[in-house]
Amino acid sequence: MASPLKNIAITGASGNMGTIILKALAESSQFNITVVARKESTGTFPSGVTVLRTDFSDEGLEAAFKGQDAVVSVVGATGFGEQKKFVDAAIRAGVKRFLPSEFSASSQDKVVLQLLPLFGVKTELIEYLKSKESEGLTWTGVATSALLDWGLANGFLEFDIANRTATIWDDGNKSFTMLNEKQLGEVAVSVLQHPQETINKYIYVATVETTQNEILSAFEEVSGEKWTVIETTTEKQVTEGVNKLTAGDFTGAFQLLRATIFSNTPGLHSNYAKDEKLANDVLGLDMEDVNDVVKRVVNK
């Protein structure tokens, strides 16, 4: 792929991950960015970004993707199943590169799929993209795990800063890797800037390697207080998560997503630094110390 990826379309740009990635793409000043949004969307987007509102029909998507070098999909769970339609429209429009909505736990990990079956649609999409390589569309999938600073700040990772409490799974010593918010944006930018090095690959990135106990220790040091620990287990969390989802309560999916990081489920690859080959060097990503991350979150 000799020509650069300059014209970038992004779908799902108003979601949690989409907002972060769109901001980074815009601030890099390296791309001409088009947000492809639904007609009924009320999302607001940065100045300098073209916004195309469409009905997401086959024809509407093809028209939106015409002239684009790459499509970055950051749709949420409700949109995972629509991405095959995005891929087909991208091929018809002559798009060169497609980034599917990964940016989370690896959809290539069988244990992740056991814990979080809704990611099976992601796995199928990667296989679909592989089957379309002969039609001229290239792809890059990016596994990031969860966002550490983002998840600490908003309580998603269940470290309650205001009340000085932490929910700790099992013995709290299971190691895992995560990414930070700024680096999520940098990853998207760097993948598009390194099209040849990332062509038709599923890659793994990380910027922090740590444990729950290390995070807790860092919070206690910064706050100068002993925190209250709420003990839980992998079995309890996974069972609760499955039961909630079965009953139609989507918060169960959040528990199962945390299980892809914290749980001691046999065979789970949640430490990308040890279990996988990191693409950090190719993308120019550096590792951070968990203590620095916690200080940044607390002092924000």
C-alpha cells in the first residue's frame, strides 16, 4: 500500500471510544475526516470535521464512503452486527483500509468469547474481512483491553475515589495490561500512519501492566488513607453478569467485560505484554507506571 491513508471516515464517533478517537484524529491534523452519523443523531462534532448524516442503508453508506481511504468503525455493542454492511459498502466505494470496532478485549481470545459471547460477532467480522482481502480491502484489528485512566475516573473499574472503596477480585494479584485514554487516540492515528506495517493484521497494544492490588496501593498512597476493600470472586462476578444479561439487564455485560481483565478464568490472555506480541514499537507507544496514572486521575 504505497499511497497514504489521508481521507478518513469514522462511524460511531459520538460514543465513548469514538469521541476519544475522533478527537485524536482531528488534533493530529494529518487527515481529512468525515463523520458518518445517523440522520437522527444529535451528536456534536469538532469544527473542521465533515459530518454526513445518512440512513445507513447500503446506498447511503456507499455514498458516504466514496472517496475515503479508510473507514474507522467505533460503533457500540448494538452496532457490531451492522459492520458487515459497512465492509461491503467500503468495498463498493473503493476504500483501502477498514478498522473494525475492536478497541477492547481481544475477540481472538476464546476465553473472552466464553465470558462475553456478544464479542462473537466481532470475531466473525475479522474472518469476513480476511475473506475480502482479495477484493482490495485491507484491514487492521486492534485489541486494547479496557482504558485504565478512563475506567478509574468514572468508576467503571470499581475503584470508588470519593468513598475510598475498591472491589477486588480473588486475591488481587492477577496481572493484566490496559491502555490509557490518550494512547487510544494515538493508536488509531498511528495505525493509519503505518498502513504497510499494520496491513491485514490483528494487533495488541498496552501502556500499563499492573494488578488490582498495585492500583489500590497507588490510590492509598496518593490519598494518604487506607481504603475499604470489597472482596469478590471471579465465580461470583461471572455468575451475576450472566444472570443479569439473561434477565435483560445490560449492566451484566459490564461485569463480564471486567472479567476479561480481572478474572482468573483459566486460559484467559489478559496480559498482552506476556501473552501476546505487542505492536507498541511499530506504533510508537511507551509504557506508563501505574502510580503516575493514578496520580493523574486523582489530580484531574
